[in-house]
Amino acid sequence: MKIQFLGTGTSQGVPVIACDCIVCKSTDYKDKRLRSSILIEVEGRHIIVDTGPDFRYQMLRANIQHLDAILMTHSHKDHIAGLDDVRAFNYKQNESISIYTNEPTLEALKREFYYAFSPLKYPGVPQLDLEEIHAGQPLFLFGHEIMPIEVMHYKMPVLGFRIGNFAYITDAKSVTLESRQLLEGVDVLVVNALQEMPHISHFTLDEALAFINDVGPKEAYLTHISHRFGTNDYIQSKLPSNVFVAYDQLTITVDSSY
Ligand SMILES: [Zn+2]
Ligand SMILES: [Zn+2]
Ligand SMILES: [Zn+2]
């Protein structure tokens, strides 16, 4: 199983529009962060987690030729805003594409992209099948078990996903014991870490490191990074030897068996 980080930035991305801070002015390619998303490639199938505002460019940049399924974490705009551009895959593949997510996110998608779900569709709208999933109840895609894991984003439930020995958690501020148990034995854990300063709805660096320590993966990657966190080099200098800052277009290989 291959994981490609399509975006590793927080909701505004990095650089932030009209910001002249040291991070936004950095010339390091690792400091250019599109909105957070990953591509999971398993036996030639492409599963994407979230379709934020940069979805179109992320597909072009990574030269993605087909899309098989979408997993959605939650309904914030930085995770769903690019959904309309799934049309390109609908046309090419001549099929609709399924979105797997929780009930509140499905309801939000029906509001935000009403035209794609109305009974009388305008020609050319995206063809999307909404599939409700539940935390703790696995779904099976292309022969692989995917376990949805609920985390809390202030008061909003967000889904993380575990496939085999890999797990992706974004936009978490707290994680229950029950959800942590579903992460037992993962080798590679991706988790959000916004910045060092406290934030109401996102893990800080310390909170992310404590969570990683508790779950105990062999390796962990930080994502959903703010420009306020510092440069990629600065963040990496703060991390233990088995924790890495993710950056856009980083690809990692994970053993996909349980
Ligand atoms: Zn977000
Ligand atoms: Zn900045
Ligand atoms: Zn969010």
C-alpha cells in the first residue's frame, strides 16, 4: 500500500494569502502546503481521503488518472470544497464515485452540493453516491478492511481511517479510549498537529506527540500544519527520531496486511 500526501496544510494552506511571515516567504518546497488530503493506493486502486479546495490541482500535480472511492473526514470547507471536480473522473470512467462518511457530513454535502443530489439533475453535474458509515464498523473496499475511527474536533465528530497497519487522523482535538483501542498495533500513524500554541479544535505539537506516544506506532507523520508552526526544518528539529513532518508529495509505503 502506498500513501501519498496530496496536501499537508491547515485550512488556509501555506503560504497564506498576503502573509509575509518567514514560513510563507520560505523557498523550501516543503513549506508549500496545499489543504490536507492523502491518496491511498492499494493494488492499483485509488482511494482519496477528503477533496478540499486544492483537489483539482492535487490530481493534476500527482498525475492521477483514475479515482475509485472517496473517504471524507468531516464537512469543513478545507476538506470538501473541491468535490465538484470529481466530474472529470465521472466523465473519464463513465461511472459515479462513492463517498463514504458519517451522517452529519453526508447531510452537509447534500446542502453544499445540492445540485448533485437533486432529483432533476442539470447535465454534467458530478455523479456521487453517498454511503453512510459508522465509527467502529468496518467497511470493505476492493478487498481491504477500512475501519472508521471517530475523533473530536472541538464539538464536531470527525472520522479517521485505519487500513491495515496504517491510520490517518486529521482535525482531532481529543480522542476517546475506545477510539484509541481501534488504533492498537498500527505501524504508521498520521496525525494533525497545527502549531505549538494552544488551539480550541486542533492538536498542538505537544498534544499530537502525547497521542503518538500513547498509540505507540513505529513511525508517525504530522499533517494539517499552520504557517504559525514554523518552517518544515524548524518543526522537524522539535521531533523525536520516529516522528516526521509530512510535506506535500511525500510518498510512503506501508504493509497493508493486518
Ligand atoms: Zn481541516
Ligand atoms: Zn505566514
Ligand atoms: Zn476541520
